[in-house]
Amino acid sequence: MVTVFVALGANLQQPQQQIMQAAQALATLAEGDSFKLSPCYRSVPMGDVEQPDYVNAVACFDTSLPPLELLDALQAIENNQGRVRILHWGPRTLDLDLLLYGQQHIKLPRLTVPHYGMKLRSFVLVPLFDIAPKLILPCGTALTDLVTQSLRDELQLLSPQ
């Protein structure tokens, strides 16, 4: 059994509903009643592609799935919700990124954990902090050392649906 953290993002086809539907699917991967979901936040898209703002959240749960099986399950959820991979950092119905798999460092052709950009992204760090404020990242950095007011100011907290 391992505790995992998954980032959720969407900016097409009712993004907040996409996040809630994905959360229900993710909860089926969780052992027992371990599933937690952060509040949803609105964030400005990364990159140069013109597109709608994103809705983001982070989920945490315990699972017995090995890393690549979990990745396959995440990609199946994305595909079931209409994810099409056309443009890097482009608009999408759903994006699920495996942020952390316990305290493990994983470097495989299909999977790198911890997620390479998580320490720089407000839309990951702030919701992650909401559900795991005492988290120490595998590199030894405390989450409390990364979450600043300026990061929080980049996001808009959304009311629950």
C-alpha cells in the first residue's frame, strides 16, 4: 500500500464537472476510505496557446496499484472523459498527473515521479497543501517552505459544485 497524489486539471466541456467526474473515478482506485480531494481553483494556462482558464485540484489516496498500472488507470480515466493529446500544454477535457508515489523516485520512459514541474506550479502546490499541509517531498523539502502568499494569489478558489 502506498499513498499517492494526483493533480487534476481541465479547461474544456464544463471543467469543474470534469474534475468532479474524475474524482469519482479516482476514488474507485483508492483503498478503503483514504480518498481526499482538495478544493478546486481557477488558474491561468501555461504556455503560449490561447485557451480558457483551467480548473485544478489535487487528490490523495492509498492504493496497491504499482506505478505503471496506476498510470494506465489515470490515462484510462482521461480517455473516458474525452482527452485528446494534440497540442503540448493545449486545452483539454482532463489532465491527470501522478505527482507523488509515496516517497519513491521513479524514472521510466513513460513515468517520472515526483512530477518534474510540481515545485514550480501554484495550481499544484496550493491544492496539495490544502490536503497535506505537513507533507515532506521526496527531496526533503517541506511543502510549507514552498507555498507562499504570492502563489496563492495566482489562483482563484472556486465554490464547490
